[in-house]
Amino acid sequence: MQFQRGNKIEVYKKSADEAWEPYMDDFVGVHGIITDPDTTINDPDALIEVSLEGKGTHRLPQDSLRLLVK
């Protein structure tokens, strides 16, 4: 799945990616918006920047995210 800037997402699960940090467990269930999908990298394993409601902006593994609205 390729995320695009402005997509509404949910952090729906803990990631298996080594970049997942324990503090990120608090993000599960939080909604947000993709702010920088790094489309120039075109790497499905790359971290993407997400602005999370009430949690700030973070770079998260893509396998922890799902699209809410297409």
C-alpha cells in the first residue's frame, strides 16, 4: 500500500519493525494524517511521518498504519 500526503490513518497495531519503540505502544488506536510519505524513496519499509491527534508528529513503520478514508 502506498500512502499519500493528507491520507487519514489509524495506528491499528504494534509494528514488528525494529524502529518501533516501546513508547509507541501508546499510539495504537490513535488517528492522524500522513504529512510526509517519503514517496521519493518508494520503499514500502521506509518510515513515514504522521501527525497524530494529541500526540504530535512522529515517524512510524508503515505496517502499523491503516487507511481510514480513501
